[in-house]
Amino acid sequence: MEQEDSKKFLIIGGGLAGSSLAHHLIQRNQSVQIIDDGENHSTRVAAGMVNPLVFRRTTLSWRAADFLQYSWEYYKSLEHLLNITLAEPLLIRRIFPSEQEREEWIKKQELPDFQAHLTPLLESETPQKYKTAFGTGLVKSGFFVHAQDYYLKNRAYFSNQGLLKSKTFTPSQLDPMSGTYENEVFDHIIFCTGYKNSSCPFFNNVPVKSTKGQTLEVKSDIFPENESLHLKCFVFPIGQQKFRIGATYEWDNEELVPTETAKIHLLDQLKYISEQEVEVLSQPIGIRPTTMDRRPTMGTHPQFPKLHIFNGLGAKGYLLAPRLAAEMAEYLLDGKALDPEVSLKRYKFFS
Ligand SMILES: Cc1cc2nc3c(=O)[nH]c(=O)nc-3n(C[C@H](O)[C@H](O)[C@H](O)COP(=O)(O)OP(=O)(O)OC[C@H]3O[C@@H](n4cnc5c(N)ncnc54)[C@H](O)[C@@H]3O)c2cc1C
């Protein structure tokens, strides 16, 4: 195979966006450096569920088929490199809140696009112990990623390879026109800073919002250990009768503290699935980088051609990041156009 020209890339942020882009660039023989301050509040705390469905509307999520297969293969391919199991299949059970949603599922389960994802209703056994006035449906194509391991093992791997600097990026040390950072010249600098995008002077007018998500870790002997449950909240098994319950959506909120209000809210939501008391063990929280149109944000700064952004992965980063990282690498290395739906050019300031 022909050897590709190696360019120098600096990636700011080593969460899902930064790490998946780094792997794709390294695969293509590029020189990569990552700066990540270790203060991760999203990739590391996520539940890591990969669900191709949007339950409320019984629709497939944006480019689901494309993203689902690619992301599974990406996580499996990293397992050997990181020496760990990263991705495992997960049955995802929707508890229908209404007869209308149940009927919608029955309609959709026959459609070709849905057949790989929905288990026909007659085959989905409904456990007796949940409130199931309208029955339940099973998504059979989902999986989950061990989120904390994904972040920490990637950090350790990049660090062992001499590719990661565990420090804070200092904007004043960057000459944006020449791409010089701390006296080193880079061909491309990509900002993957998650919700901290607002503190990056080059892209701080990109509307990436901070959406706080609070969850509960609980102990219970009534929820299943081999599937997640979804009605008003999710119940995600993490082993040894422990479960993550989540998550809140608190817009424009960067306060890294758990609140009593959120705890009460999540326990109230959980009652729609089971009235049984649970023991609350902890309250993990994080902050998602979200956008108003629910599409990530990718592209190049209009004044500084060496500066780029890959952000706004929202609530489904584990599904979206791998394929979009591949597309970002193709954009940077081959000049291939980005999907217009993610392009930075959709914002007036950058068009
Ligand atoms: C509670 C919760 C549950 C979730 N559950 C799921 C789920 O089940 N499934 C799913 O697909 N998604 C889930 N998500 C969403 C998912 O976690 C995000 O889409 C994804 O992690 C965003 O990745 P990122 O790389 O853009 O941001 P981040 O993970 O925030 O990474 C950004 C990185 O940049 C670093 N950084 C920022 N600024 C600087 C700087 N100046 N200098 C150096 N380093 C810097 C930070 O330390 C951080 O490590 C969840 C999110 C939350 C909060």
C-alpha cells in the first residue's frame, strides 16, 4: 500500500471526539499530539448505551444504520490495542407509555429499515414485575461501551505512546494563522473540548450548549441484570445488582454538583417502572456538549484555515463519534466534503 504523507495534527481534548479522531488519523499514518487536562465530565461518566432508536417517536435516530455498524466495529477493533473489553451487546427494553406507542411499534416492526432493530412484539417477553399496562418492546441491535474504561484506557494508551500531554491548552500560546503552539508548528489543530468550547476564543461563537446530566447509582434486586429498561428514565445494569438511573437534561448548566431536586426527580421517574424502593449509592453527574438542532458541529475556522472543530456530540456521542471521526479525517486528509447537516457553515457567522 502506498505510504500517505504524514502531517502534524494537534488535538485539544481527549474525550470521545478527540480520541476517536486521533485513532483514525494514526491509522492513516499521521503524526498526532493530544492535549487533555484529565478533567473529563462527559465521555467518562456516560452510561455508554448505544441505542439506534428514538423512543418517543419510534423512529430510527439520525443515520442510525450507518453509525451503528461502524461504531460497534470501531470499539471492537480497539479492544486488542487497549487490552480490554470495551463493547458488549445490550438488550434495550422500551416499556410503552401508551397504546398508541405500542401500535406504532407494531407498524414499524414490519418495515425493512426497522427489522434489524426491533424484535417483533409477540416474541418480546414482558416480565411480570414491571408496570406494563401497554406491554414492552425489545431493541435487539443495541450495545453498550464501558465508558469509564474507554476514556481512561485511551488516555493511558496515548500517554504510553508519547502522544498525550496531560495539561490545559493555553490559547495565548497559539498563533492561529501559522498553527504554532508553544513553538511547534502544526498542519492542523482540532478543538474537541466538549462543553468547554465556550472558553476557546476561536470557536466560542459556535452554539455548543452545556447540558448537565445527573444520574443515580442504585442497588436493587428487582431490575434485570441483562437488559436496560426505558420509560421516563433509563435503568442500566452495571453488575452486582447495581444500576444507573438517568438522566436529567438541564440546559445551560455547568455546575458540577449533584442536587437534591434531581435526585427526587429521578426517583419519581423510576416509579413509572417500579414502585419498589431502591438504595441510592451515589449521584454521578456530567455535562453533554449539545446543539439546538441535535447535530454535531464540524468544520474549519473561516479566518484561520489550520483551526478546526469537532464537537456537539450531544446525548448520543457513543453512537455518533466513530463514524464522524472517520469523516473528519477524510475531510482533513482528502478534502472530502462533510455532511452538510454537521457543517459549521450552517451557522451564520461561519457561512
Ligand atoms: C450523564 C450522561 C450520560 C450519558 N450517557 C450516554 C449514553 O448512554 N450513550 C451515549 O452515546 N452518550 C451518552 N452521553 C453523551 C456522551 O457522553 C457525549 O456525547 C460525549 O462524551 C461527548 O464527548 P466529547 O469528546 O465531545 O466531550 P468530553 O467527553 O467532554 O471531552 C472533552 C475533553 O476535552 C478536555 N478539555 C476541554 N478543554 C480543555 C482545555 N482547555 N485543555 C485541555 N483539555 C481540555 C476535557 O478534559 C475532556 O476530556 C452521556 C452524557 C452524560 C453527561
